Amino acid sequence: MSPSEVTLAAFEARLRQMILQFQNLKEENKELYAMLEKSEEDNKRLSSQLDDVKRQFDTYKMAKMIEVSEGDVEATKAKLAKIIRDVNKCISILTE
């Protein structure tokens, strides 16, 4: 084998290695793009779920603020009764 044939064979071997490496990188790039697309879809889905949960939480907070428990009603009735008694005492003092 002449030196030029050896050089040509080495060049062919390197070229085949580069073509194989290119194909591998091309396949890896394809997989990475697929992973990226899936991650973006997951991100959109989770963002939508987060928005839904935030709306539910805001609704829950509003309902809790509006909710009147039985204890609150009783306490309010007791305060009103005391205020009425105080007003009646003041009226009786003024009428004397």
C-alpha cells in the first residue's frame, strides 16, 4: 500500500466516524427537542392547574369571610342585648 492509499483509507475511516457521529447527534437532537416539547406542554398544564387552584383558593377565602358561624351569631346577639340594656338604662335615667 502506498502512502497516499494509507492516507486515503485513514481519511475514509475518519469520514465514516464523522458521519456516524453526525447521525448520533442528529438523533440525540431529535430526542432533546421531543423532551423540550413535552416539558413545555407539562409547564402549560401545570400553569393552568395552578391558576385553577388559585381561583378555588380565592373563592374559598371569600366564602370563609362571608360564613357566619353559630358562635358569631350568639356573640352578636349578646352584644346587641347589652347595648339595648344600656340604652334602656340611659332612657330611664333621662326620664327621671
